[in-house]
Amino acid sequence: VRKVRTHHLREMKERGEPITMLTAYDMFTAATFDEAGIDMLLVGDSASNNVLGNETSLPVTVDELLPLTRAVARSARRAMVVGDLPFGSYQASPEQGYLTAVRFMKEGGAHCVKLEGGVEMAPVISKCVQGGIPVVAHIGFTPQSEHTLGGYRVQGRGDAADRVVADAHAVQEAGAFAVVMEMVPADVARWISTELTIPTIGIGAGNGCDGQVLVWQDAFGLRTGKMARFVKQYADVHQVLLDGARAYRDDVKARTFPGEEHSF
Ligand code: KIV
Ligand code: NA
């Protein structure tokens, strides 16, 4: 596959080949993850609390995300680049959502957009799809609605499963080509994944989804401290950078850098 397209993802689901997604927010991480064969790069609104220093995803703006999206789009050769619509940029109306999505495609160079919400966002999803923009939906726990949902908590336990199932069907009917499911019980997510024809991509949604996504700073240990249960740490980038920065500091303080070979 030269470039990952929506039909490739559908075919992967059909053959039972898991889809891989990671977040990326800049040139070198995008190029590296692309080189590793990651299928989809999400320029998440999680840039807010992983790049821009905010505590949550709520404050990040379209104007802040567009340059990051452009950087990732310019750096990915094979991976599909997903622009993530930030809080307040699509919930007002389908028209607002479409116009914001257009900016991510035209100015950001994204190949598709992602937006949060199920049944209630179906009109926004169909407006985008009718306007030629592929959409990834995002259901279950949706971080932009943290204050409505009462904090970070699993969605769809017990009787609440019906709600998540209804959301999943609604976004598929509205024309989404894939759906992220966040913090949904594994059995519910597995059921939804068999029910839907579009691929499901899980985060904290167990092993029955058609794909998985993680925030790279979590997965590769740039972020330190207590991590959500659904995170697996594959590398310790914090330690690598800390060691490097300390060695550089020590060298400069000791005047052992720069050496002859670095000088003119
Ligand atoms: O912004 C983000 O990183 C996300 C993923 C967690 C799915 O939406
Ligand atoms: Na997001």
C-alpha cells in the first residue's frame, strides 16, 4: 500500500488485520511513526495537554492545531493523517463543523477529520461526508465533554451499554468511515466491532476492536507519572532525553564540548 486510504482500512477489518494509530504533532515523530508502518497518524486535540502545556484538551484552538496538522501531513508518506476538530469548533451546527473540517483539509493538509460525539453529532458527520470530507467518529468517553460526563470514567457499563451501541450505529449511518471508542468495557466494544461494518479503533476499549490508538507521549514514556490503566509503555523517551541533556550540560560545564572536531 502506497498510501493508506479509507478502503484499505475497511479491507483490513474484513481480513481481521488490526489497524494501528498513534498521535503525532510534528515532523520527526510523524516521519518516524510513518517509517514504522503505523497506519494512521492522529494530530489529536491532545496536543493541548501533550505539546502546548494545558491541563486538558479544552483550551486548544483551530489556529493552534492547524500548523501541527500541516507539519504531520508534510512528513507522512504512507500513513493516513487525521485532523482532530477541537472543542467548540463544530458543535454549534453542521455548517460550523463543515467549515472547520474544510480548514483542516485545506490549510492542515489532513486526509480526514475526527470529531467527538454519537447520535447528537450525526448531522455534523453527514454534512462533512456529503461535502467530501471523510470522518472518523469518537464515542464512549469523549474528553471534550469531561465536565458533562463528570470526569474521566468508563462509558457504557451495564445499562449504559445501549447508549454506546446507539452512538456507534448512528455514526456509521451518518457516514463515518471509522470510529474511535474510548474507555468502553471490552465486551461492549467487541460486540460493537462485530455489529458495525466500519472499523473501530479502541483506546481503553479492550482487545476486540479493529484497531488501537495511543497518545505517543504516553506510549513511549515522554510523559512521566501515573498513567491511565489503558496505557502500555513501550519506550522511555523521558529517560533518554534526560540522560542526553545532562551529558550535554556536564560537557559544556567541563568545557569538553565543543572539541576540536566540532570547531573551525
Ligand atoms: O486527541 C487524541 O489524542 C485522541 C485520541 C486519544 C483518540 O482523540
Ligand atoms: Na482528541
